[in-house]
Amino acid sequence: MIQQRSGKTINISFTACKSGYESGYATYSPSKAGIDALTRILAVEWAKCNTQVNAIAPYFILTPLTENFLKNEEVRNKIITEISLKRLGKTIGIVGVAILLASKASNWITGRIIYVDGG
């Protein structure tokens, strides 16, 4: 992208690195906070090459990876109570944001972490 002097980078973060989450995320959340910092730093650094760098930070999304974790009804209900929309997200919500960030419609968006978390 630097050689061609244009491009778009979309990183994947997680909402817990902004607000924290309960035990068990002491290594995962800081790694995603690093993704957020890298996103902002590269956005500034690569701007001279007309390359936008952004990140998508979802909350819990229904995927095969989260399926077992979310089978626990107590955990699932706790997570849902923390979401303004009172439902878990689906991958299509992430896809829509990714399409936006990959398109020309986002040519003036860089260094942003977009939270896709149901409020």
C-alpha cells in the first residue's frame, strides 16, 4: 500500500480494551488495546501515503468461536443486559462496517476505532 500510495487497513479490536471486562481477559484485552494504539499510530504514519487505517471493535458477536461461551445461559443473559439493544450481535453488523471502511465512502476516515456493540 505504501508503494502504490493508497490503501485501506482494517484491524479488529474488542470493546473490552476500552472499558475492561471481568476476569479471564487480563491478556486478551491489553492485546486488543495494542491494536487500537497501532491503528492510531499507523493512521498518522501512513497518511502521507494516502492509506487509511481504522479498526472495528465489536462486543460479543454470535459466531462459531463464541458459541460454546454463550451457551451458558447465565453468561449470555449477563452480556445481553449490558447491551442497550438487548440482543447479541451478528456477523452482518461487522461486515457492514468493514464494507464501509473498505469503500471510497471512508476516504476521509482514518485512525478511528468503530465500536459495533449494540450501544
